[in-house]
Amino acid sequence: MATQALTLMNNESVLRQAEVFAERLDAAAPDDLDRQVDLAYRIALTRTPRPAEAEVARGLVTDESLVALTHILFNLNEFRYMR
Amino acid sequence: MSDHNHHHHCQTRTFWSRREFLFQSGGGIAGIALADLLNRQGLLEAAQSDTCEAPIPGNPFAPRSSHFEPRARAVISLFMAGGVSHVDSFDYKPALTEYAGQPLAESVVVRQGHPGPLMPSPFEFRRHGESGMYVSEIFPHLAKKVDEIAFIKSLYGRSNDHVQATYEMQTGQIRMGFPSVGSWATYGLGSESSSLPAYVVMADPRGTPKGGPPIWSAGFMPAMYQGTVFRAVGDPIVDLQPPEGMTEAQQRGRLNALAKLNEMDIAQNPGNSELAALISSYELAYRMQGCAPEAVDTSAESDATKKLYGLGDPVTEPFGRQCLMARRLVERGVRFIQLFSGGQGADWDAHSDLDQNHRARAAEMDLPVSGLLTDLKSRGLLDSTLVAWHGEFGRMPISQRGVGRDHNPGAMTGWMAGAGIQGGQQIGASDEFGYKAVEQRISAHDLHATMLHLLGMDHKKLTYRYNGRDMRLTDVHGTLIPQIVA
């Protein structure tokens, strides 16, 4: 629902968790974007990214930051809902 | 840097267009898959405009047709939390004066104890309007509206505890966990707005009513049908705006990446239309950021309108502002708006000083509610809007400690106006002391069946499958109030 989307997009504590997640990735794979993206998917979604997903993810990190990627992972349908 | 960002953040937001959302951001085969999915569902039509009114593809709140021609397209529910006294508001009982000081002539069950003898109302009652309805002196402004109001004097409930009684008035059940009437209305009809929540709740700024958020919960229905609480000050919705430092460009970049990744998810799970609804929830959320603050901003209203609702007077301003916000939300297509007069600490629960308590509460809402009826009518909205007023139970005809009244679910008075309802009538009656509803007894189920009927829905046909049953707001009960639906 839209209010959940607002919280996951804008809430300070969600963004703080995204920052902590990004710090964890950076510490585990410093200066290695490919591995950071791979780890991010393994930790958040328990799977590796498909090539097209990895491309979007790398693009977001390059355009903005690793926090942008970890923030968006918390907003993915796949993260929010059980399959 | 931060100054620049802040400046950018404060600029008027432009909207993320459907074209951009579906095609530019999508790109490649996944974008085509989403466009195809939405197109097959007929969701792309007329979705090109960048306004607060444009439809959202895949919006689960898209308007749905009613069972039959509705009398009302929106509801404003005014809940007097704590239990407004019927015998001190609209149900005049001269017998309380005649037999003052004598015991109520049957065994009496009270909630808190200290039962005293029959106690007259401390307030004077007079007849008003062409219809000659009795109204207590503490509602001088509503007294001028009686010819537009249908009073229901035989409401009764099944619990003399605030929480259970409130759940019953809201969900039909005294237990927690059932969908509220606002949830059923939006589940049945969707919303006319594609930039605001379908079901908006405004609690008393002093606190939420006893029973808390389950009062506006969606129960066993999906969470999107629960009431969205609008706050009295600041941004109306929690987390409505991005935090300081995040630019619009950054947010848009993140949302575009999110849309791309979610579209790939859809491509992996073809035929799952719920995923499109989830994507649309981000569209609605983004829309709310731009549209919700304007919807509740009362500063552009004329001085005459502000006066009508009692803005500028510290006594009437809090509830008056909420009533004015309710009218603005009705204009923008919100389906169900619920206001609470009274929260924890300052409500209608007059155990210890009825005179002072009810005078204070009535002074806060009498003028604003009267102003709301006037304003809705002058804007041509009253005929298509149901305004309903009630609490969770009435109060005892006997005194408590000589100065208050205890809870009484045996009888209460509620009223309805608008939606083409014949005003200046009274429906049902309580006994001569107001202890029990006796003529044409009306339950919460009957009230709910009638509300759904006014919205164009048959309460026996509006069902939600849960736990192996086609659940109804009215369970296996509910009789339409003939004088209301006539």
C-alpha cells in the first residue's frame, strides 16, 4: 500500500538501515562494485542477481551511491513479499 | 551542498508521468512486458496527464461500480469518542425531572459503580426548526440544522466497555480484528481519487480514541483498505516527504531503478497482476507527496469559510480545521473520511462532571459540524455526501456520584444528514427515562447495512472470502432503516 511505500522510501530509520547495509558491503568488498552488487543480492534476497539486474544495480551505484542500491533493495517487491 | 539540496527539495515537485514510468524508465524487453501486462488489463487508457486527478495504471483503488445507483458517493463519519449522552443532547426526557432523585425501577447494571438515582439533564431543551426537534442548549448551532437531520433515537450496542463498543460501531463485532465500515466501503467502491488515500482518519489532536488503530483497521482484508491517519499539524501523512538532503533527482533516480528491477520481476512472474498493483502503490505514494499537502491546506479558503468552521477561535479551531479538511477531501474524491471528537484524556466520557464535560466537548464540535453541513450544502455536495454522527454508547439516566453518568449501551442517539435523507424526522425511541431503546431498535449492523445501501451497495452481496466463509460487514444480520432509505 502507498503509505508503506512512503515509509520505505522516506523514513529515516529505513535509510539508516540502508546506510548500515552499504557499510557492510563496502567493508566486505572494498572498491569491488561487481562483488558488492553480488553480495547485496545474496544477503537481501538469498540469490545472485541476473545479468540485467546487476547492470541496473551497478548503474544506480555509479550514478548515485551504494546506499541508493541498498535502499532500493529494501523496496523491491521481492524483498517485501514472500513468494 | 546541503543548502542547494534543501532549495531543490522545497521546489514544487513535478509528477512522474505515465509515459516516463512505463516506457523511458522501463527500456528493453522488461519494460515492454510491463506495458503489455498493463495494456492487456486495459489500464493504459487516459493515463497521460500529470495532475493529481489522472488515473494510475493498475491502481487497486480505481473506482468500481456499485450494486445499484448510489445516493452518496462519500461518507463523513463523526465519532463522538467516549460516549456522548443521548439524554443530554437530542433525546429529551422530561421524566428525568419529574422523577428526579427516585431510583430507576429495575435492577441496573453499571460499568464503574456508584449508581445514584434518576438525574435530570443539567441542560435546557427547546424545540427547534419547522420539525420541532428537541435539542439541548449545548448545541445551539446544530439546533438550526434539525430540519436537515434524521435523528435515530433507538440505537443500542452490546458492550458497556469503550473499546468493545467502539469496535462494534466500527466493524459490527465487539472483538478486535474485523474490517471497519470505511474499509468495507473502499473495498466495495474503490476511490475517486488517484492521489490521496481512499479512507482517511483524523483523530482528535489530544489523542486517539480508546481501542486505538484497530478502530480503523482492515481486519482480515489486505492492509491497503485500512484507514490512513492524517495528522493535525505538519505533513498530513507520516514519512510523506523525503528526508532533508535527498534531492528530487536522487529520489527519482532511485524510483526509476526500482521500477526497472520490479519490471524484471514481473517478467519472471508473468500473469501476476498483483505485482502491477504493487508498482502502482509507489506511483500513488509519489503522487501523494505532491498532492496531499495541497489537499489539506486550508490557508487559501476564504475568511467567510474559515469563520463558518470556527477557525481563529481556539475552542473550535482544532475540530473545525478537520471538518474543513474533510470537505476538501470529499471534493477531491476521497471515499470515506472519519473524524473523532475526543481522544484519551479529553473525550465525552462524563463519569464525574457531566455538566462541565459535555459543555466543553459540545462547544468544540457544535459550530464546526453545523458549518460543515452549511458548506457542503452551499457547494452542492450535501446531496451526494452522507454525514453520520454517533458515539459508542449512550449514558445512564441515573447519576454516578451525583454529578456524572455511567455508560449505557442500552440506548443511544445518532443522526444522519445529506445523501438525500429526509431531515427533521426522528426514528425509533428509547423508554421514558432513556434507559433502553424500545421502539424500532437499531443495531450497528442495521446502521452499517443502511450506510452501504446509501453508497449503492447491498450489504448481503458485499462479501470478502476469509476463513472459508464469505464474510460480511453485517455478518448474518442487518436491516435497512426504512425511513433513511425511503
